[in-house]
Amino acid sequence: MLGNLIGGFIVILVGVQLLPVIADAIVGAQAGNVTGAASTILGLTTIFYSLGIMSAGVALAVGGLRSAGVM
């Protein structure tokens, strides 16, 4: 239980620390020759990354709580 909670916390912590690096890479990629729908989808990459990190952390935390019998 505690391992899953700590694991979820570490996933969220590392993901949040990498978010500015990914956002800068996305902005750099959009500065190139990317236009139209490709630019829009590329801009949404940061949001999808954030949602993935959040869902992974929540899933690990809920799994830990469920195995402890709290949920």
C-alpha cells in the first residue's frame, strides 16, 4: 500500500518536473515549418502529457488504497 502511494507521488513529481522541458520542446517544434492542423495537434501534446501523468499517479494511488481496503 505505502509503496503504491509513494510510487504515485514519485510519478507525479517527476512528471511535473519534466513538464517545462516538454513544453519548451513543443514550442520549438511549432517554430519550425509546422502549420494548420499539425500545429494544433502538436500544441495539444502538452495537455495530453499532463493528463497522462495525472491519470498514472491517480491510478497508482487508488490501487494502493484499494489493496489496503480503504477504497
